[in-house]
Amino acid sequence: MQKRITLSSCRWQLAILMLLAIFLLGMGTSMFISFEKGSRVTDADYYQNGLNYAKTRSGAYNTGLDWVMSASLAGSDLQVRVHNQQGAPVAGGTLLFQTRSGNEKEVLTLAESEPGVFVAPWPASGQGEVRGELLFTKGEAIASQKVVFFN
């Protein structure tokens, strides 16, 4: 008596091999994309700075990490106070408010009205919810803070 051979067992083996091949191809593609493009979550300068985020370009400690910025909308003006850990105002320096709308970057420069207090007129385009980043620089020291304003 001869044993009957069916092709259905071969089809299941081919189907499993095909699924495995598709999985490996998809995993390889996603790994390639992640290595090439990176992530929006990861800082673009991470591998250049490594573990030296607390240092300036000259290698000194970034005193900007100890500064605190508090922002508020005072009438039609954006007002930001910059002070150190002891509460003393940080005078001098440059303060920018950077926003993104689509691919366009908008920058608002704030002028120092008194030591540690920076003011700029709120732009007319800033209606509703405005997300941005405050960037304060003084010498090599840098302090940044992400903010959201509801107007």
C-alpha cells in the first residue's frame, strides 16, 4: 500500500517561512530607519555632547543650569524674570522666545527693562495656545525652558 502525499503540509511550511521572512524584513527596515533618521524624542546633539551637558564649550560648568525663569503675560506684554538659586536677578544677557508654526521658526527678542526682568510686546499672531522655548544666554552660560501660553 502506498502512502498518499499531500501538498497541504508543504503549504503550511511555506506560509510559516514567508511570515518569518516578512517579520525579519520589517524588523531590519525599522532598525535601518531608526539608525539613519533617529527620533524626534532624542536630542540631535546627544552623541556630540555625551555626558557633558553641564559644561560649556570651554569645559567650564554651565551656570545657566542654576538659573530659574518665570514667564507671564502682563497685559499685552510678555514678561520673563530670570534669577539664580538664591533669588538674585541675573542681569545682562540675551533672552529669546522661540516658537514653531509648521516648519517656520519665529523668534521674539525680549529687552531687559530692569535687572533680571525682560519684556517684549506680545505678537498679534500669538492668539490661543502658543508653545515655545525661552532661551537665555549670558556669555557661555545657557538656560532654556519650554513654555505654553494660553491667550
